[in-house]
Amino acid sequence: MDEALLRSLTPSVLGILVRRGADFAAAEDAVQDALVEAVRVRPSDLSPSSRLRSSGGDPIRDPKGWLVTVAWRKFLDATRADTARRRREDLVDEEPAPGPAPAVDDTLQLYFLCAHPSLTPSSAVALTLRAVGGLTTRQIAQAYLVPEATMGQRISRAKRTVSGVRFDRPGDVATVLRVLYLVFNEGYSGDVDLAAEAIRLTRQLAAAVDHPEVAGLLALMLLHHARRAARTAPDGSLVPLAEQDRGRWDTESITEGVGILQAALARDRLGEFQAQAAIAALHADAPTAEETDWVQIVEWYDELARLTDSPVVRLNRAVAVGEADGPRAGLVALAVLDDSLPRHAAVAAYLHERDGDLATAARLYAEAARKAPDLAERDHLTRQAARLNARRCR
């Protein structure tokens, strides 16, 4: 099975079924059943130019059309088991003759539907990966480290929630982008690389809608993903940005990301993802950590703070100020922020270390380690505290 082809066809096939009158939840189930049947097709037959064969042996030249035909029949089979006999008969009468699939692409509307505001963020992410990404419930469950039954229930509830939503209503691009960014930030777990999957879905979205913030998010993802190989040491420990081997960064992804960002910024419709991508681009452009243009980074954080009014942005800005104007200036910027913010203690520790106050820095690193959201970050911060305590004891 060519899994990449199947997953790329999933949203358009689902969209066709919904446009034909299928309920979203039932249509999504039917598409998944069709994908299971597609697994039985030989990999060499599953390509845009191939001649697929149905279970009856008839050659089929159009993979998308084949999936639409099989999914629609799966939907009708399920519908016939329903109690609404008249509607069942109407749907049977509506079955189109086999042939090329319609050219209409409802991918964008599916993005909007899966990121509907009535869904929780976790449900929107799961539904997007299932309905738009074409992942199985098992794959999504493994990626999020939850039981398959739990993920199945989450997806089922999400499908029920959006089943009554009109498919052709305008959607909110900003909400879709937030969902995709949540997927990207999950990174890698199980047998699915969620960061790569988020990039694929964002590329797909960029092909469906001409929006500078979509381009900004894609650029941001590419620029962050370019540093992935250098982010961890062979033993799995975190490597801070300043200490990363920049020779391991993916220059092709950086070049692509910068190009996409420059085209987006040229449209003069600045948004938060473009501003974040600009910061990432400045890091990527520096040959060494010492050559980073921190003054420009502070300016971009100012723009980002204006756009979002986010305390997390201001926390990151304090780090940049500490690099551009010295650690005491960074501590001044940090002082006005709520110390309960995630990673506040880690930022304070870093700035105090830069200012030469090793005792305070060691204490804050230990405090930050206790609050760390994952094991890798906790171990990194614990080592930082131990390093400073060892220096103080010399």
C-alpha cells in the first residue's frame, strides 16, 4: 500500500461523500473502511497513473475515483441498516455511476470542520489527524500515548459534535492554524512523526488557501524542524540552541522556510506566525550563537507581543532582551511577569547565571526542574543546577 497516496486522498474523498448528502460521522467511517480495503491492493497498483483492480477484477485507472466508489458503497451498506427506510431508498437512487471523481476539492472545508470552535483542542487535533490526515485511530492513540479505546471515544464524540454543522459555512483559518501548530508541537511518538505530519497538512492547507499566515506557519514549522537533528544528544538529553551543532541543521528546510516567509512578509499582512517565523529565521541565519542578531529578535518579539499580548511571548522576549542588552535588563523585563508562568523559573535561572549569581541560579534551576513538563526537560534543568552547585563548591 502506498500510504502517502491514500492519506493525501482522504480529505477530498471525505468531502465528496459529505457533498453527496452523507452525514459527516458516517462518511468518515465509510472512508476509513474504504482505506482498509485499499490496503489489499498491491502497492505497485496504487499510484495516480496506475490501473487498479476492484474486488471483481475490473481495472480502475483513478485511485481517487476508486476510493470514492468504495467509500460510497460502504456508506450505503451502513445506511441500509438504518431504520429510516425512505431515506435509505433515496440514497440508493442517488448512487452515481462509477467513473472519474469530481474535480471539486473540499479539503479546506474539512480543515474548518475539524477545527470547529465547539470542539476542545484535543478533540480538534484528533479529528484533524483522522479525517484530514488519514491516520488510523491506533496510530493517533500511539502518538498521544493513550489507549486506542480512549482515542476512539474522543474521535467519536468529536464526529458527533460536528455532524450537524453545515459543510459549506465559512471557517476560521486562525483556528485551523492553532490546531496544526498543536499537532506540530507534539513532535514524535509511536510510529507517526507528528511534526512531519503537521508540515504535510500545512502544505496541503497552503495549496488550498492563499493566506500569509498559513505561509507563516509553514515557514515556522520548516525552520524549527530544520534544527531537529541537533536538538538532542546521542543519550537523548536536550541540547540548548546556543550549544547545538549548526552543521547538523537541515539547510534545505531553512532555505525553503526563509523563502516562504519572505514572500508572506512582502504582502504586508503581518500575523503572529509570520513574526514567530521571522525570529526562527534570525536564529537560523546566524553562523554561530554569538553572531545571533538579538537586537532584531527583540524587535520581532515586540511585534509579536503587540499581536498576541501573550505573557509567554513576553517571557521569551525577556531572554532576548537579556542577550541584547545584558542579563540585568533581561531580569528587569522578567520582573513584571507573573512568576507562575510555565518556564519562568528556568528563564530567571538562566539570566541570574549570566549575571554571575550562581547560588540563585542553581536554586531556580532546581525549582524549574520540579515544574518541568517532561522528563527530558527535567533532566536537563537538574543537570544545570548540579553544574552550578559543583562550580560553587570548588
